Amino acid sequence: MKKKYLQRLLAASLVGAMAMGVLSGCGDNAAQTDGTGSSQAPSGSSSDAVASDSSAGSQTGSEGADAAPGMEGWEPFAENVSLTIPVYDRGAEGVPDVSNNYWTKWIQENFGDAYNITVEFEPITRNDVLTSYNMLATVGELPTILMEYDFDKMAEWADKGYLIEYDLEEFARIAPTYYQRMEELEQIKYTELNGSRYFALAERPYFNANYTHLTWYRQDWLEDLGYTEWPFTWDEQKEIYQKLIDEGYCEHPLGGAMVTGVGVDQNYDFRTYPQDELEWAMYGDFQIPALGSEANKKYLQRENEKYHLGFLNPEYYVRDTETDKADFISGNSFQFAAYTSANVDFLTAFYEQNPDGKIGIQVVRDVVLDEKYGSVKTFRPWNPFGMMVGFSSQASEDEVRAAMMYMEWMTQEDVLFTMQWGVEDKNFEYDENGNPVSLASPDPEYTQGFNNSKDYWCVTTEARSLGSVEADMAAVAPAGLPVDYTQDIIDNYQGLCTVWEKGYANSDCMFATVIKSSSENQQTLVDLYATYRDQLVMCDPEDFDALYEELSAEYLKNGYQAVIDERKAAYEAGLTTKLK
């Protein structure tokens, strides 16, 4: 099979960003050992680090110390080793059983069988990750590795004793490709918490622009109303939504679904820029909604206005995302936000049902100030790393070694290519430039998991990469549709980069210490917020201010005050990142 090799696009750009102080807070007071992120040799820092007396030949023991680093020095384990990898069960339609499919078997045959490892995949509920892991920990069945995108979850697991401290030098011998990439991307500084080494970090190409999350809208309707491009000021948007209602296009243009789980109601558009650094550290985290902050008040006032103008479905609070999606397909709403990939189910369904319809993308081209409402078009860029990986304290030494081997194996260019793209003529074909292109209708036997099987290979990188912005954006453009969205996705990416460069997009604050009140109160606050925000969205606009003050006070008493106080203390102690 022809192979396209993964390019480390972010290495040079991230080094430059560091030099400009984009992540200046990750200096001596941030979570790191060497304080520089330089290319000096790694050093272990844990008395509980992985020992080096395995019976397997994975560069361990007195003989293994002289073995070739990486896969050249690996030998099968003398006795079978169990390796359990977590995989998100997203409840998505059209994907195979996450723990038993063609690709889990492919991993076993090509990795597990070669090294006498039995690889199993543990489904983790995507919208309730903490509960899934806590239940597994209680019965002594944590997966061999624990991984998440969010620092606070990893910090909680370290604090609860779910993670071991590991020896970075040992990791570098077993997984030199993975380690070298962490070093090149200056990620070593993020591997520690409170002076102990817990984390290994996956790559995140294009971290400064969340370009894969897009808002799709009925461009044919917009053109009927006399507009050529989506406007971003609220007055113009209101005018469009009202015309859609008045002229009978749809009753509730924005549709709507219930708000649940973490990451809801991200209020970046409603913050004051440049942000106050202490306020950013205290309220900026998107894991716990910032009820009580001025930005969140403006956000919910906007939702209240949408509700009372009829733009939102009045029963949004009992509708799920699939219902909202179905409304967009059937023409009962004007827009729908979702991640893009080579196969987007609702776009395929829309064009099947509406062959003469036309869908566009809301393309961000620059910072859009809305002086009247005090908001801007901005967003939350990702962390400068992808998945954070830790090793289970319930795992044996051999199992942890097997996990490190899996991470290194998955990072190999040929393996990663196959996992990301699949099998030629079954999942993809090559275009005239020699780049792989996902098939709109792949062979059912080789059906990949969610988003090109991302939940299996995210242990090493967050996105497929072919070596250029143009090729990478084309790879996530929906295939097999009457419209090619590649250029719009490229334009949107470049616009997001402009917003980021002008300082209107900041990654959330990260803490080099455990914020215990956050893990203790997160679920309570997330659940409480869902109730309070519906009251605020549906209340009489004249009552909004008083109700916001009342519910914010209750929110603070139920744990949010403790969270923001602890974040403030960490910031004042120099244990956080800083604004760029």
C-alpha cells in the first residue's frame, strides 16, 4: 500500500509561539522539571517509577539497558500481558461496536500477537467520563492507560491515586519516537503535576484554531433574502432570523436542544478583550460553566432574547441533538453546528432529501467587533497538546510497558496512516496528487470508528495530517456531496488564525496543582447549571437581572465559590499558565 508520511507541522510554529510568549506562564512556576522545554536528556523523578526488571525484552533489565531503543529492541513478553485501552463510546450512529470491530482486530493481529499482548478496548461514556473511570477504579478495573483532553480530569485522577508516576528516561527508551516528538514540541514541561511525572502528551496540529467545528446554514434561504454571506453582528442576524419566520421558511430558525454535560455555554464571544488575567484564571475554564461572571450573563441574556423572539424552539430543553439535527435536514431550522469530517451524516441526508438545496458554512474571516452588544467573534483555541495520557496504578509493570509500546507502535508512520485512512479501495483512494481521499461510501466490512477511528489513534495525535494546510483541510471536507467545502474550510481556518494572532482567542488557564474543589464540585455544578440556565433563558426579560443575581448566589454557595477561590490562590502562587 502506498503510504503518506505524517508531517510534524506544528513543531516550528509552536517553538515560535513559545518564543513570543504565547505560553509564557509555563516557565519556572508551571508544571515542569527542567524549566526550559529544551532538548536536554530526560530524567526520572519518581521513586515509584516503572521498574526495569521485566521478563520481556522491551529495553528493560540489565540486558535490556543495552538493547536498541524503540521497536528494534522489543521482544515478545515471556508470559501473555493484558493491555486495556479506553475508547470513547459516543453513541454515534453508523459506527461499529467500539470494543469489537475490524480495526480492534487489526490492532490485535498486527501489534498484540507480535508481542504476546492481549489488547482489549474499554468503552468510556463520552459525556460522563469521570463517572466511567470512577466506577472502573472502584472495582479495580481501570484501563491500563487513562487519557483525556482536559488537564483538570487528569489532575483529579492523579490526586485520587489512579495514576502512577513514571520514569521519563524509561519511556524514552521504550517509545523514542513518541518521546522525541514531545521534546520537539516543547511538551515536556506539561508532563508533571506538583513535581511528580504523570503525563505523556499527544500532538495537536493546528492547535490555535478549532477549525473542524463549523456552523452550517441554509445558504439558499440566505440568498433568497438578498444576502451573499453570513453576517456576524447580532442586529444583522436578528434581521435574518425574523425574515425567515415572517416569510415562512421555518418557524424556529435556530432549532435547539437541551444543554447537558461539561463544555456547555462557552462565553468567549462575550468577554472583554484583552482579558483581565486574574479573571481569566478564575472564570475562564470551560469545564464548569461560569454562572455569576459578566460574560456568562451577557451570553444568557442573548439566549433569553432568542427564546422570546421565537428563534429557539420553545421545547428545546426536552429535545436531544439528534432531534435538532433531524430538524435541519427536514428544513425546520436554518442552521446546525457540528464537527466536519470526510463523512458527515446530516449533510449526506440533507442532499439526498433536498437535491436542489444549498448549505453554506459560516466562515470567520477576521475579528468581528459588535460594539453595540459588547461582543466579538472569537473562540477557544485548543491546548498546545492533544490527548493527555497517564498509566494506571492498578496495572502491573509489564502492562505499563505494553501501554508504552502501544503508544510507540501507533506513532509509527505506516501504522498511523492505516489507522487514520483505512484500506485502499475500501476506505479511501488516491487523488491525482497522490493524497488519500476518503470514500463517500466505504466498504461496510472496513467501516471505521467515529471520525476516521480517531478514538483509537488519538493516543498519539489529534488530527490526520498530510503535510500542508490545503491537503489537511481537504481531508476533513465532507466527501461525496454536490458541493466541495474545502475552500470554505481553508478560509475559515485562516480567519481563525487571524483572530488568534490579534489576541481575541486564548486557551484556557492550566494549573500546575490540583484544584480539588473543581473535581469535588464539578458534576454538582454542571447539573445545577443546566437547571438554572433554563430558568434564565425562559424567564421574563424584565426579571432576568434579578434572577441572574439570585441564581448566581446559589451557584456560588453550592461549590463555585470554592472553585474560583482555589483557582485564584493557584494563580497568585504562580502555579498557572499566563495569557499570551
